[in-house]
Amino acid sequence: MESIRIGLIGAGTVGSGVIEILKKESNSYRENFGLDLVLAAVCTRTPEKVKKELQNFPSCKIEPDYQKIVKDPAIDVVLELVGGTDVAYTIVNNALKNGKTVITANKALISQKGEELFALAEANRVEIGIEASVAGAIPVIRSIKTGLGSDSFLSLYGILNGTTNFILSKMELEHLDYSEALKIAQELGFAEKDPTFDVEGIDTAHKISILGSLAFSQKIPLQSVQIEGITKISGLDIQFAGELGYRIKLLGLVRKIADKIEARVQPVMIPVKHPFANIMDEMNAVYYQTVYAGPGMFVGKGAGSLPTASSIVSDILYYGSRRNKGMISEKNLFPEAVISEANGALVRYYLRFTTVDQPGVLSEISKVLGDHGISISSVRQNEVEKEPVEVVVITHPATEENIKKSLKIIDGLSLIRHASVAIRLEDKF
Amino acid sequence: MESIRIGLIGAGTVGSGVIEILKKESNSYRENFGLDLVLAAVCTRTPEKVKKELQNFPSCKIEPDYQKIVKDPAIDVVLELVGGTDVAYTIVNNALKNGKTVITANKALISQKGEELFALAEANRVEIGIEASVAGAIPVIRSIKTGLGSDSFLSLYGILNGTTNFILSKMELEHLDYSEALKIAQELGFAEKDPTFDVEGIDTAHKISILGSLAFSQKIPLQSVQIEGITKISGLDIQFAGELGYRIKLLGLVRKIADKIEARVQPVMIPVKHPFANIMDEMNAVYYQTVYAGPGMFVGKGAGSLPTASSIVSDILYYGSRRNKGMISEKNLFPEAVISEANGALVRYYLRFTTVDQPGVLSEISKVLGDHGISISSVRQNEVEKEPVEVVVITHPATEENIKKSLKIIDGLSLIRHASVAIRLEDKF
């Protein structure tokens, strides 16, 4: 039987999940894959936490120096589970140079340094497994590379950040405002103390740049992803969306527009009857359109110790079984995409204006919109007892540029109480 | 560059889709996979239909005798796309014996003869690709084998038959009865003239026996799948389901119950808010629970020329790239599952009784249920102007055995107009 000797660096949430799965499932991997996964060495800052678990792996050593693991000729596969882009970069870089297969859950590293690292892997005739780096437990990367490998992608949409999806779900179901829902998410461990990375859409941007590059075989650099987070979404918008038959989701999306690529992260409104709209709480999902197979969707857990670890271990099995077999390396280096100017596309918009309660408000607003070629599909203004009045407009397809210009003028009118809100409708998928 | 020489047998709906994809995408496969997919020979009963298309493949010959293709030493991969279990069996059998990799979309063949054929493949050190045999364009088989390969399945639910899902969707959305919806499905080409295979659940049973065996690493023979189709579902049941917050779907399901396996195909009611309930029309989906990664779901097209062909071609790329690399064969031979007696499980039921309009009806019905230990969770009886009266009961968890016994007695009562209906609620997933 073939042995795969594993060096695990970083035994935190995901790393300890990997140890647990290896303990429980190694017999079944021998039986079902003919592979003996041997945990050979673990490097961690907190060895006392894993000491007891490691008694189940009598031949595993605790190695305080990760440099020794990445150089150890007895190790085949290095798991980089420390996170960040400093030490993690050094680990992956050195492991590849030493001919190790590398498995990582580190989307920041892959999104920022992927090109360099994949080139290094190719030069050293080894592979990097990144299934756990996007959408934790969902086997979406393998599916793009193999199951959908014969196909040609037209668009890929992701709900890829559990924190923001949890916050938006709580806001809707418990009628909370953003800050209240964020607080609950923080208390339950679904949001960090500093939630910027998640709520501003940066995490989703990392992930969509990775998925988009693989799906379209074109490099989509993180810098070319337009990013907008959820911090400006109010409970009012969520409520209006519901009344109109929509639900607000933070989407990462990559689409082909002629020969260009549109790549963005932003809150959009999705028809509530679409299966994609029913991905609630901390769940993740990827929806795609392709030339032959699509549309299709994958749904699953995006984070967590065992879910993410299950993807790490499936990468060990997959790349471990390919190691030293003269398999052609998977293609991970692509020509850079030509990014489309996003404001060229015509899409419908939800606009919300907070106004004084006096005659002529709607006429002034609609005049500005009309001056910019934006025609109105529907208007909703509920009866209220006191100011302000919320005026909701759904437009016919318009460009982002014209929407922005109009809102700038409208927000300067004296009848407007505070900054207007514009959210795109994604109703054509 | 590595060449994969393909012999295509059967150029009907799926086969002609394969030819189209190979024509359009071969360049990108050379670029992205380093594989040159060469269509070397085509065997079809209607060569005139593909003649024009094959002008794009100057080195491809039309070979009237499939026996020559399966023996041709210049062919690496044989595509069995003739369907059925007679000629198809001979093709696959002989191709394997001659050391060819086989790719097939034939769920009947795999479900009935899979064990023998996989053993033959192993003996000849080649592989069989079956991605297209279940859920057409959804890469669910590859996902079970690789992306979720590290995990351990607890349950797998499939909406695997587009015909029945289309009929059920039409019945609900257009308020039709079964026979009316069937007629539309037949007119649109979603149902065969003789729809038995689909509407009686046999097609789903084939597919769930294949998926279940792979997911649980236990052989689930077709004969041990309990099968119930959709022909007894009425528009009334669909309407009541909707009022109660449920939707009726024909599910194939495989579940672990202690050390046994439950395998069945039947119409069940799913909470309408569950993403699985929103798989409408001819779409397919697989929902799963596992120890580590799940729950999760895959959604996509289950049939059609190009969707199914896309899975065939992805199998060519996948198994073609593994060919002659000394890869360990995937495990496809499993010990036979111990099948649980299905009526042991406690589940909730929707019961519908068609009764005369007279006092005491509900009391008689509930007495029989009570005598069998079945307690009632809710009752709905709408006011009607003329007989019959429809009485709908949702039970607390009960065994199938007790439900059947009760209905047998109730259906013998003089107050019952015709056979009562029982549909399981799947509300715990």
C-alpha cells in the first residue's frame, strides 16, 4: 500500500479538525483509496493542546521548527494551516522548492501570491491543493477543475462569506438593523471583533478572484475586483426587498461580457423564489452558468473546523494519489483577464430615497432620473405618520454611471434627508 | 502532448452532443489539460445524420461494426452511448477486456451489471467513467469520489428524474391533475410516450442505487430499493401540501439507520423553505448529510444532449489523463449493504381521506389511528358544498407498518369514498 507522509503546520481550528478526521477515517482511506495517510509531524505554537490527540499517532513527532518539516525528506505533503501571508508564504515556498505537495486553506495567500506559488509548484513538478480555501466544505474547486472541466463558464456567482450571510439572514428574520445583527454574529462567533475583512466584502473578493480565475482560465487579480460591503444595508432595505419579492445577498460575481470579464463583490437583490436566495445563515453557495452543463449550483458549509478539514483531507487523498505518477500538473497559470468597465452593463436598480413629506417630491426625483435616461418600473411609498418618508423606486435597466450621477444630484436636493441607497437587482439568472 | 483516441458508439442525442463539444472545445482542452482528444471512430445506425459534423474530424472514420471499435488497438477510450442492457453490455464487456477505458451514460446497465463490469475493469487495469449516468450535468459522482472522498455519508437524497419533477411542478404551478401534467410533459418531450419507467420511480431507483453504493461504500442492489411512483399523487394533495407549507417531490433516498441502510424511492413532502424544495421543473438535485462536510447540495440539469455530453467529455478528460499512469483504480466494488426494514423508522405522515359528509367521520378515523398508536398533530377539513369531503391529517411520528394497517381498516369503512392517501413528511433534513 502507498503511504502519504504528512507534515501539518498550524494546529488551530482547521488543523485540529484534520487530526480528528485522520484519527477516525484512516482505516477507511486504506480500504477505499488504497492510501495510508501517515501523520508524520506536527508544528504548532501550542503543542500542549494537541498532545493528547497525538497519542493516537505514535509515530508522529511534534516539531517546533516548521523549517525542518518543509525540508524533511521523509515528508510528502505539507499542510499550511497557519494563515496570513508572511510565515505561510515562506512555508509554502520552501515546501514546494523541496518537492513537497502543498495543501492549504489560505485564500489570502492564494489570492495574492498564487501566481508565483503555482509557477514554483510547476517548476518543481508538484501540486498545490486549495479546495479548502474557498467555500470550506463545498467541493467547488475540484468540480470546476474536473467535473465541469469540459465546459466553458459564462458566469459564476458566490455567496462565499458566512459572516455576512448570517448577518443579512438575521436582519431579515428577526427584523434587526445591521449593527444589532453584527453584534449577535460576534457573540455567536460568526463574526470577528473587527469584522472589516468580512463585512466590507474583502474576504469574498479574495475567494471570487480564485474561483473566477479557475472557472474562466483567466487571471482575475484581487485588485481588479470591484468591492462593496454590506455595512450600508439597512433593515428597511431588507424589508422592502421582501415586500417586492427579493432578498438581499452579498454576491461575489464573475461574468463574461463579450471578451471582457466583470468581477465584483456587492450586495444585490435576488428573486426570493430562486434557489440561490434560499441560502441562509452561515451557509455558502456557488451558482454558475456555462455553455453546456449549466445552470447549476453547489451549496454547503463555508467554514468551521471539521467542514474545512474535510476539504483539506480530500485534497491529501487526491493530490497524494497523483504524486509521483507523472500526472500532468493542473493548469493554474492563466493570461490576465481584460476587465470590463462595470458601469457599462444595463441592470435594474432598487433605489431608496429618504425624503421630507411634501408634494412634488416624487416629481423632482423622477425628473432627475429621467434626465439621465433612467425610466421607472415601479414606485412604492408607504403612508407614514411622521417624517421622513421612504420612497422606493425600481428602475428599468440602467447603467451604473447614470445611477451614480442621478443620485449625486438627488442627494443634493433639499427634500432629501440623507444619502440615497442603490442596490442592483440580479433577476436574470 | 498526450493523445486520447476516442471510439464513439451511439450517435443519438448524447453522442451528437459529444461530437459538438469535441468540435468546439478541443483546442481549449489541449491548452488547459495538455490532452489531445482525438475522435478516431464513430459507430452509429444513422451515419447520414453525423456525416456533415464529422467533416470537422478528418481523421475520424465511420465504422459500421462496433466490434471493430472495441478491439481496435488504436483506440484508448470507448464511449458506450447506445443505451439498454443488451448490446451495451457486450460493448462495455469487450472494450474492457481489450484494455479500453469505458465512459457511459447508461444507468440501467451500471445499476444492473455494474458489479460484474467494475470487476472486469479492475482485472484489466482500466476504469469506467459513469458521471453522465446519474444527474446528467451535475458532477455528483466525481464529488462523492474525490471532493467528499474524505467524508462519511449519513444520508443522500436525490431529485433525480426530470420527468417526474417537471410533472409535479406543472401540477402545482398550473393547478393540474396528474394526467393533464403528464400530457404536457409528453408534448414538450419531457416524458416518453410510455412514461412508466419514469413515473413509477424505476429510473430514480436505478440512479439512487448507483449513488448510494458509491456514497456509502456498500453495494445497494436495485432489488433492495423500495419503489413508489407519483401516479397516485393528485392535484388536491399538491394543493394541501402547499397550504401546509410543504411541496411534494419524488425523492430517491439512502440513509444509514444504525448499521443498516434504508434505500427507497417515493413521493414525500418537503418544507417549502428548504432549498431542496425549490428544485423545479426538469432540474435535478442531490442533497446530502455527512459526518464532516455536510449538509450540502448539488443542483443542475439532469438530462439533455449537451448537458449530458458535457459529463461524458469531462470523464474522457479525467480518466483519459489517469490512463496508463499507474493510478490506483477507484473503488467500485463494495460489500453488500444490510438493508433496513423500512417500516421500522418513525416519521410523520400526511394522510388524506375522502369521506361522506356526515357527523362522526373524524371520530371514526381518529379512533382507528389511535388504536394503532398514531397520534394526530393537526387536522384540516375545508367547508364544502357537496360531497365528498376531504379530511387531511398530519400525524406525529409513526411507523409505516402502523400507517398501512390503519389505512387498510379505514378504507374498509362505509364512510370512505375511495382509497386514502399517505405521504411521508421529510421535515428533519
